[in-house]
Amino acid sequence: MDDHTLTQRVAVLIDRGIFRDEESLRASAYRSLLILRPELKVEIALSLYEREEVSLGRAAEIAGLSREEFKEILASRGMERRMPLRSSEEIEADVRFLVEGRCKAS
């Protein structure tokens, strides 16, 4: 199917009120794709985890797996588990929060 035909079909679906706009059609198509090919959720999760955009727990959630299952996939692909990199400012903010919390609790 060429781009022109696809554009026409998208326009028809929107004109008939089946979809509000192109964005809602894309979102629906994306959800349908992930239902038809659930293994793609694992690929998305692995990529986000590898780029350090999500934690291991969040990646497992995206993939629809338990943490242990996700760890097994990482190991089977030879991917290392990573600790998220944090800036010195983030670490200092956490330390201040902990110190201030203890002072208030005393």
C-alpha cells in the first residue's frame, strides 16, 4: 500500500467519526499491534532499560513480566543489570531529605 492510499484510508476513518484524529488512530493501532505481538513489549522494555530511561522494575512492568522473568531475559541476551546513574545533585538532595527527616522525627 502506498503512502497516498494509506493517507486516504486514514482520512476516511477520521471523517466517518471512527477515530477523533490521527493521533487517536495511531494510539489504537499501537495498542492493537502490542496485543497481536506481545513480544514487542519485551523489546521496548529492553531498549528503555538499556538506555537507562526506566528502572528494572518499570521495564519488567512494561514487558508484562515479573522482575525475575525480566532478569532472566537480560541474562539470556547477555545484557548486564545496571544501577541507574544519578547526578551528585540528586544524591545530595536525597541525603538532605534523609537528614532533615531524621531531625524532624527526633
